[in-house]
Amino acid sequence: MRDYTRLTRSVVGLVVLALLSSAPAFAQGRNSIELLLGGALNARTSLAINQEGESSIEIDADYTTKPFEFPVYYALRLARLRTRGAWELQFIHHKIHLRNTTEEVERFEITDGFNIFTVNRTFPAGPVDLRIGAGVVIAHADSRIRGQGPPDRGILDTGYELGGPAVLAGAGKRFRLSERWIGALETQVTLARASVCVANGEAATTNVAFHIMFGVGYTW
């Protein structure tokens, strides 16, 4: 939580400075590529696990992101910028670790990650841009359920799987750093659903996350 407090204070300060800038960021259409760092806070949501020959497990899942632990949290975005808004392709490398594990659910995490791919549209609204998007989750899960896992590590690595749908909404600000370079500050809320394989079964979970992002981009 201390990391999030420092992160939030830094982002708030940068947002204030960005909003005080009166120069329009994009007088004409441009393309951009952006790299964003940050983190996310996750709401408690459901986790349901079903294994062959076993009773179902349901957990009120408490997830943490651990944004600064490898592999780190980040986002990439391609955009076609206009004064009246932008179209974007966005990738968020989100991560979720189950904190309230149990004797049966010894480990459950989607950290390589809980990857959210979306197509976004932005709309100018005063000093900020509003953003909506929709897409899919590509999930890479590691788990150990009821002691079941590979004999070498004991942790089942399922590889990358098409998890389920995702939507997002948010607000942000792009501002000029130079003729070609821009800065970006924003918040997003994502709602996503993912089903992944576990030993002899499947786990399904919903994730609701509040993201804080900041980064730089290059325009051409």
C-alpha cells in the first residue's frame, strides 16, 4: 500500500502540471506509440474452481497486482490522434495474485499475465480525454490446487489461453514534451472475465481493477 500511496501522489502532481498547460497537444492528426507504467487496485471478486471428481471450490478472491515485481506491470498503446478524439489499440500487462489462499487452493495467479487487449475510442471532455474500450483477455495462469501439479515443480503452468471478454472506461491527458514526444497520465477501470485450466479442471474468475498509468509516447 505504501508503494501505491507514493505512486498516487506522484501521478496527482503530474496531472496538475499537465492540466495547467494551456497549449493544445494535437492540432493535427498524428500517430503515436506509448509505453505506460503504473499499477492497479483490484476489487474482491469471485473465483470458481471445478476439477474432475472433486467438489467445486468458490472463493471471494482478494487479488493483488504486485506491479513492480517481475514481470512488471505495463501497457502499450498505438493510437491515431485527432483533435476530436483518437482510435487506439491497447495492451495492458495486468497481473493478479490470489492473497487469500486456502488449504485446497495453495496457489493461484495469472501473472505472465492477465493480458487485456482492447480497441479504444477517446472523446475530448474539457481538459481530459474520456476513454472506452472492449476486447479480450489472454491469460497465463500458474496454480496448485489440492496438491495437484507437475511432479517437477508442483505448480501447473498452463501457457497462454484465450480467457474471456474485457471492457474498460477511463480518463486521461496527453501533453507535449517536444515536437515528437508526448507524456500521458490517466486512470482506467477494467472489467474482465477469464477461464483458465487448472490440474484436471478449470478455474473461472472475474477481475475489476482500477489502474493508474503514466508514461511517454512518440508521434509521427
